[in-house]
Amino acid sequence: MFVEIVEAYVQKIKTIYEGICKKVPEFKEHGFDKFMETRMLLSSRLFGSKIAGQECGVLVPFADMLNHSEN
């Protein structure tokens, strides 16, 4: 079950990557692996939000640090 969930998520990211490459062909020079690596780094810092009625992820610098002790 877990493997299928991960495979579906990778396919979703690949579809996003291919969509970007269709609109910006030179984006391909970075490659899917680099896109995936960058996407994973960013997703660990995304907060869910709704903007104009659409669910999306947003970056909120330092917000992830607010739930930690001073030390």
C-alpha cells in the first residue's frame, strides 16, 4: 500500500514537471531528478492554505520554527 502511494505521488510530480516543460522547454535542462529533489525540499516547508478558493501550498519563512522551544 505504501509503495503504491509513493508511486502515485511521484507520478503526480512527474506530470507537473512535464506540464512546466511544455510551457518552458528550457526547463528540461535541469532534469526531473533535480526537480524532484527541489520539490521534496520545498514540500517539507509548505503550509496548506486556500487562496481565491483554491487549495495550495505556501512558503512561510520561519513559521515552522514557531512550534519549537527556545532552546
